[in-house]
Amino acid sequence: MKITELKIENLVRYKDQVYSLTEVYQQENAEYNVKIKNRKESLSVSAKLIKPLKINEFWLLKFGFIKTFASNHIVRFERPKESLKFDIDHDNLHSMSGLKLYGNSVNCKYVHQFQNLFCFLFGRDII
């Protein structure tokens, strides 16, 4: 995950907990640090230590998607208002997995990528 991919309020993982990004700053040694927070704490850590959150069923439901189809091979989630679909392929055939926007596949496998894309396309945060 590149620091340039992140924006304030993106959700990230640090030590197996979910945090919201509140600030990005650069130290004198040119290394990036971030400030992150969750309900329990606020921290300042090296940007190298935060990790992306992979999109899964939990996050899709949290983002307002509805499960519309399920088989042994694929599960489809939809957010009809914005014509968004997300397929999770249980067979790991990458050509079938991922976000579909108006029928086009979009490379988006992490929560922060989806948050940024949603904000860019619809002018508002997803959560």
C-alpha cells in the first residue's frame, strides 16, 4: 500500500485492529508517519506499519451492499442506487472477482480503494 493512495478517514489495519486515518505527515528524515484512531485509542505510527483491509462480505454489508446471489462458486453483492456490484469468487478466479461499476470491472480489492473511488464518483463518503 502506497501512502499516496490514502486519504483522511480511510480505514486501515494496524496490529490486527481497524483504524481511521486522521493525518499523514513527513518526518525530517523524509519518512512518512500517520495518525490513526479507533474507539479505543489514537496513535502516531510509521506509515510502513499500516496495512490495507481486504474487502470481504463484512465490509460490503457495512457499506450498504445487499447479498443478491450465492452459489458454491460466487457471491454477488449489489448497491442498486449507485449501480454497483461486487462479486466474491470462492474459486479465486480473479477474472470474476471484484467491483463492477455500470457493467465495467474496476480493480478494487481493498477498503481504502473502495472508499476513495466511491467518494470520487459520488461526492460523498461511503460511511
